[in-house]
Amino acid sequence: MTYRALRRRAHESPAADLVEPTDPRTTSVIAGTRLDLLDALDVLDGEQPELVPPFLLRDVCEMSYPAIADHLGVPVGTVKARIHYARQRVRALLAR
């Protein structure tokens, strides 16, 4: 229920309008996401922290690539590349 409400709010108001940025990893825990995914994100955050925000904004918050690029202040190509590398690394960490 909480996850649905957060998703709906994310679609209703653009990320730039957020007063206090939320941590999607915390939101994921509330929604019952797998703990191994959270562990993988912690490892990724320690290795390459720049990969985590675009990955979470795309795969958890379901934001569009242009919206993520706007929110992070980087080109769309950079967002796509970071998401690609984050997915590869998370997939490898989950396969352990």
C-alpha cells in the first residue's frame, strides 16, 4: 500500500518539486523489497556511488530517463550508461 502511494506521488509531482529528498532504499524496505537487493545496493554504493541514484530513480521510482537526467544534472546518455552498469553489477551481486 505504501509503495503504491509513493509511486503515485512520484508520478503526480516531478522530483524537482520535492522539498526533502527521499531515500528509495528506505522506501523499498517499507514496501518489502528483498534484503539481498538492499545488500547489493550497499555494496554498489561503496564501490561506485554515482551509479546508485540513477538506478534507483529508474528501477524503483520508475522515472523517465530525461527526468532522471534533469534531476541529477547530467546528460541522458550518462544516465543510461550508469543505469546499465548498475544493473550489471547488481545482477552479479545477486547471483552470488
